[in-house]
Amino acid sequence: MQAWQVHENGEPSEVMRLQDVERPTPGDGQVLLRVRAANVNFPDALMCRGHYQVRPPLPFTPGVEICGETEDGRRVIANPALPYGGFAEYAVADAAALLPAPDALDDAEAAALHIGYQTGWFGLHRRAGLQAGETLLVHAAAGGVGTAAVQLGKAAGARVIGVVGGADKAAAAREAGCDLVIDRRAEDVVAAVKEATGGRGADVIYDPVGGDAYTQSTKVVAFEGRIVVVGFASGTIPSPALNHALVKNYSILGLHWGLYNTKNPKLVLRCHEQLTELAARGAIKPLISERVPLAGAADAVQRVADGTTTGRVAVVPHLENGAAV
């Protein structure tokens, strides 16, 4: 089969190589999956660079979430068991962790329903307790993680403000459902949020960026507001001033979704059931901006790493003439 492999750490476009390799052999409790679509995630780039908390042995195949097909023909969502990741024609995954792919979504959409939407659901509901009528602020609202949070916020009845960088990303954030979009390149984010909320600020802030975005969050979080720390796509990990959290009465909530897979996997299944229901009634639908063939995976990972994409980019290994086979 063909698979992208990383033999040394570095930038994705430089270290990912498309090679002919043997199909992986499933271990105990694992299954072989034909990859129907693999979603590109920021952690794929971090793993290529050797900067992710999970460091698979070299060589490895990136690709942390897929829609695949079992040998008996079932369409499933899975996190591949590294080092046999999803940017390949076949991958392996733990049988116990397979989730049924929603009928309402195609392969690329189903692949994108997993990590980003699970993270959004746990962040907004389990951690922050988002309520209908509250104001939700989403940083990087045009990206894959951001658009998932925007859709889930709207589905929960919140007013959603999205922060983006650039006019093209503003359009994607509006498509995802934002009630108000703030272009940080052209507007003062703090002033715009305060104006939009009558000076009150945002009840819940969803931050996958860190750095300056986190600093802005502390300035616009409402009384008894909640800042959900999801990641640090900016590359800068902030050091919160806890005295500031004290005097303004806000909470700083960390979210590492992967821990739920080991600490409370039943919640992951329950979340998937709710996401499937939301997808069935059209309340959420992953925004797939591109579907690329397997040969385009390295370029796609690099572009996601560089922050130049909107929504989700999906790698479809069996894509021919614009259609999957």
C-alpha cells in the first residue's frame, strides 16, 4: 500500500515522504481499516516536528482521525493506532474505540466529526457549562477546531462571536454560524467585544490559540465567565496572572480531550451519540474546505500548520477525478 512516513522530525513538507510499504498487521484487540478519508489536524504537524505530547517511534505515518471501512464493510470513525496513522490506504485502530460513522455525513465530514467536535462538546458543555442565551467567544473561528465550537455553540442556543485573521477567514466563520465576526487584523478585538456585549464581555471563551488571544480573553471575559484553554496554535503558552482571575471572578479551565478516552470512555461514546443526533437534524456539519488525494497530504498538513486554511482539509486516499472510489 501507499503511506506517508516521517523518518526524521521537521516541517511536514520536508519530512513527510510518500512510500510503498506493507499493510500494517493489527495487534491484539485491533482491526485493519481501509481509509476512506483522513482529516488533517494541527497535532499532525506537531508530531512531524516532534513537539506533540505523543511522540510515536520513527518512522511513523501521521493522521490522527479517519473515517474507515472494516473488513466486514462497516463505516466507522477512529483514531488510528500510531505509528500506523491515517495518511495511508490502510490503518489500524483499537476495536473497542471504533465509533459508527453518522449516515448524515459523507466520509470526509465523518472523519472531521471526531476530535474537533468532541473537544468542542467537552469544552463547552462538560467544562464550561455553556447555557442558552450566553455569549460565546471563539478564537480562530474559521479553523477546524473553531468552526466546530461555533456550530456547537449555536446548537446550544448561545450568541457566538468569532475572532479571525483576514477577510477570507471572516467569510468562513460567518458560514459556520457566527452572529458577529471580528477580524483581528483590522479591528481592536477588545473594543469590538466590549461594544458588542454592552461592556459585559463574553460568558465563555474558547481558546485554541494562546499567546495574544489569551491576553485578549482576560480583558473581555464577563463576571463569572469561563476561559477554556484548548491549545496553543500561536506557539506561545501564556502564564496566567491568577490575581487577575481572582479580582475579576472568572475561571480558567483546561481541556485535554484525549484523557477522557482513558479516564471516562463512556462519556466519549455519549458525546458521539449526541453529535450524531445533532448531525442528523442538520444542527452541525463539518465545514470541509478541501478534499485532496493521498499525494497532497504533506502539502495539506503544512498549510494547516501555517494557518492558511479554513475549515477542515480532508485527505481522501481513493480520490479520482474529484470523486472517491
